[in-house]
Amino acid sequence: MIRTLDASTERFLDGLRALNTRLDRAQRQMASGKRLEAPSDAPQSVATLMQANADLSRLDQTSANLGRIKTEVDAAEGAMQNAVKLLDRVRTLGMSGASGIQTDVTRKGMAEEIGSIMERLVGLANTAVDGRYIFAGDGDQAPAYSFDLNQNPPWGSYQGLTATRRAMHPTGVTFAVSKDASEIFDDPNGVSVFQSLETLRQALLANDDAGLQAAIVPLAKVSEHLNSMLTFYGNVQSQMEEAASTGSRLKLQLKTEISGLEDADLTEAIVELQQAQFTQQAALRVRASLPKTSLFDYLG
């Protein structure tokens, strides 16, 4: 025969179950240090916590991407510094070569040095970082140029693609981070660094006074162009630094928010555990003290 429990007993058992739930939650919080381990612990906070964790994962990936790009940008900026210095040397050679005190022999020596500088500039255009030719644009798996002083032109044709690479800022906006070598060194519609050097080299080889005077004229514009490319990469470096700083700040904010949602207040958990234990023990004592006889016990 199944006996049903009276309403008082049901209420008592419901109260015990609620106390056991409080005890279990407090004990779990003290053991794990987490206030929110399951959706049922704080249903109202689940959506906020999930979004914060997703945002943190996105920021972690963005920071990792920025770190890789920064390595390439730093290498590109260093290459541009070297290119500017080499162009300064070319201008010095050009001015010296155009003076009337040079001979055919000394000018040929200068032409050889300019040929060497051109090869070094091609080497800079072929700078690689972690297997990527950073000035080959979107076709970064092969060098931008070949080089052979016996071919025409010595630097060959551009082997890369247009540079469209952009970095994502932690706020979600993107910014350009690269230029391709044709834009930097051999823009057919603008300034061609390579062609300017080749024109000067040929004038020196030919011992051509008029040609030398004409060849040194565009070098100032070439220098200005290379310096503008150096400025571009310097600006990108500044953007990368600001993006990294913003990313760190946003990640700290999110971690603080997640901690506030997830982490337990150990003092509060201890108090809750003690209160629940006291209440449970008191309830059991009161229940044990209640009369256990009924009317049927007296009727016999």
C-alpha cells in the first residue's frame, strides 16, 4: 500500500531540497572558484557571457594577426630605410659623375657601383618574411623581380600582383598595410626608381655629359618618392602600435566582464554555505521534535 505524504511533510521536503541546492551551489563555487558553471546557475547572464567570450576569442585572433603583420611591416619599413640610403648614394654618384673632372674610367667605375646598388634595390624588393615576399603584393609566393645586368631592363618584369592586404583593427575597421614593389620601385605611370638608376648608369658608361646632366634631374623626385614610401610604412607602424594597445585594453575590459559574470565571491559563498547548513540543521531539529503520534494511536 502506497502512503501519500501530507502537505506539511511535502513542504518540509521541498524546503530541504531547496537547502540542498543552495549547499551544493555554495560548495561548487568554493571548490571551483566559479559562480557560473552551468546555464542554470545564472540564466540571465548566459547570453552576455557567451557574447563576451566570443568577443574575446575574436580579439585574441585579431591580436595574433596583427603580430604577424607587424613583423612584415617592420621588415618593409627597414627595407625602405635602406632604399632611401642607397638612393642618397646614387645621387652623390650622379652629381660627382656629372662634374667635368671625371674621366671615362672613373665614370665606368661609378656605373659599376650603380649597377651593384640596383641589384641591392632588387634584393630589397624581394624581401621575404616567413616565406612571404612582402613586396610581391597578393602574389607573395614568388620574388617580385629577377635581376641580370645583361637583360633589358636588368630588373625584368614585375612578377607579383597588386597589393590589397589590409589589417583589421580591434574595433573592426581595416587599414592598408602594404605596397607592391612595382608601385615602390618601378611604377610605369609614375616614378621608376629602377629606370632612373639605369638611365644614369648608361650615361656613365657612355661618358655622356649631356646625358648625365639629364639623368640627375629626376633623382630628387625619385628620392621624394622613396621617402613617401618610407613614411607610409612608418604610419602603418604607428597604426599597428595603436591597434595593439587598443586590443590589449579591450581584452582587459572583456576579461574583467567575464570574471564578474563567472567568478565566485568566495566570502559570499562561505556565508551562503554556513547559512544553508545552519538553516538545514535547524529545520531537521524542529522536524525531529514534532509529535509523531496521531489520533489513530489513541483510538487503539
